[in-house]
Amino acid sequence: MKMINLAITGCMGRMGQQLIKSSKSNKNFRLVALTESTTINRKFNGVKPELNTVKAFDKADVIIDFTVPKCTLEILGIASKLKKKVIIGTTGFTQKEEKIIKNYSKKISILKAGNMSLGINLLMYLTEIASKSLDESYKSKIFEAHHKHKKDYPSGTALMLGKGIADGKNKNLYKLIGKKFLNKKKFPFGKKINFNSLRKDEIIGEHEVTFSSGKEIIKLNHEAFDRALYSDGALTAAKWITNKKAGFYTMRDLLNFS
């Protein structure tokens, strides 16, 4: 297979650094570009970081983006001009920004996931099945924990799981989002989906979906131990998308969940 020319944005961030490390040991990729929001006077794997420009992404086949929403939209604008494929792992988008991303996918191939882990995407699928199977007497809530440096909450993964609940009921996630708690030891069920986010130490990622009828509780959970889990998933997505036409894709498409 021909090597894939790879660009990594937000290269000084936690995921950016992990992606550089993972791509170095992956024979399917050739790292051709790194970008950051400020000038960096050093090289990583022989590549010096640049700002987000047409020149920076010109030689790339696929761009992997783990940054912030404003930066992601800037990158999509450039990628759209160059007809580059993009993997988005950035979270925290507004509904308006989600629509902008969908519009870009009419011109280029985009795979977007709040979490690139196989296990998390399986958890989302199981969450949807459970939500579909359980009647309205079952209330649901979602707990998630990440490292103290993570700013947005609920996490993109927690919202993915919320979407799994909503899809199971054939409802819109944004109409089902309830209260959003931060660093609470306990949090209640509500008429809608309540979320509790813990930001502590260097936790890589913990997620739990709970359903309760008042007579029984059903829990689905996942815990990540190694950040490479996410970078490996992103690289798998980058390899998968190389043969895909313009469109909006998710890890569910990659994993071929029905």
C-alpha cells in the first residue's frame, strides 16, 4: 500500500504529541506536516511545526485534528480548498459549528468522533441498543472523568453516549440534555439525561452510562489506561478514509456497526 502523507494539527498538545509518537512507528504513514497556533522553533521526527496555512497542508493526504473548535473550522476551510481529507477528534462544538462541519463534508471527506477508541464506540452502540430496548420508565444519566487539564464538559465522549441514548429513542440529543454537573460525588437522575464530569489528576478517560427504573439499575462502562488507544484509533481512521468520497463519517461507519 502507498504510504499516506500525514499532517497533525495542535502538535504541542497531549494528543498531538501522542499522534507524532504513534505515527513514527506506523509504517502506513509519512509525517509531512505539523501545525500549531504559535511558532515553535524545534523539530519533531524531522518536521518543524508551522501555522495553519495552505502551504503547510499542501503535501498532506490526510489531516488529523485534535485542537479547539475555532481552530478546527479554520483547518476545514483550508482543507476544503485543497481537497484534503480530515479526521476530527476535537470536541466542544456548538450546534451551529456542527452544521458548518456537515457543510464542509459536502466537498471533502470528514470523519468526526468525540472518541477514537474501538471500545468507546462499541459502548455507544450498546448504549443505543439498551436505550431502544428499555421503555420510558427507565431514566438515564452519564458520568465521565478526565485529567484536570481538560476544559470542556461534558466531554465529547459523554455527549456521544448521550446521542446513543437519544438515537435509541429516535429523539434529538440536544432536546434530551439535562443538568450538567462538575466534580460532584453523586448526581441524580432527571426527566432528561443528566451529566456529571470529574476533572482530576491525570485520568485518561472513564465513562459510565446508567439506566434505572427505580426497581433495577443497568450500567455500561469503559475505562482507558493508555492514551495511545486514541492515537491508534485516529490513525486507523486516517487509513480508512483515504479511499472514501466526500461525505461525513463516524467511527461507526469504520467499524461497520449496523
